[in-house]
Amino acid sequence: MTLATLSQVLQPALKDGYAVAGLVTLGWEDMRAYVAAAEEEGVPVILQAGPSCRKHTPLPVLGAMFRHLAEGATVPVVAHLDHGYTFEECQEALDSGFTSLMYDGSRKPLSQHIDETARIADLAHSAGIS
């Protein structure tokens, strides 16, 4: 299998009425365990790189880890940036192979939040990711 976009795993789940686990990763061991559990159950999985994870591991390294696991997996694996706080962080995640971006502009003034959300949505959609 390979990396999947969020849309590729959520649209079938919506149609068929099931949930897909989105699991925050903190390191290699839990990433491997989450993929192994998803394979055991025969379900897709969303690996999420949240702020705590990114504090200790750079996005390019996380992207490589997620891609490596996905390439060997028998189920779809989504590489998700969870709570990206800047356009630059979202761009770096995209450049690192992430297939889903979640921008969190809640700390910014509303007008800036709206503008940056639109820019990041355009960035993601032009790359064919969620």
C-alpha cells in the first residue's frame, strides 16, 4: 500500500458508516504499533504529527518515517500534520510528503486566520491532498 490522502480514507468511511482512527504519534515505536494494529484489523489509519511530536522530530524526518511505514503497509496510511501553526510549517509538511494538512490559526486575529486558512487550503488542494 502507499500513503493515502485524508479524503481517500474518509470518503469510503462516510459512505459505509465507519470511523477511521487518527492517532497522534510521538515516535517510531508508536507509529509502528499503530500501523501494525491497523493491518491486524484490515483498516486504514491516520498517523498524526502533532506539535509535541514535532518539537522533538523535524517534519522531514517524520515525513520519511510515515512514508517508510506506508510503503510496507497492507492498509492505507495517511500522513497528517496536526495543528500546523504557520503557512511555512504547512508548506514544509507538504514538501516532506505529508498527505493531509490541518492548519490551526486560532491564536491569530480572525482576519489573518481566514486569509492563511485560504492560502493553505489552496496549497493543499493544488498538491492534490486534503
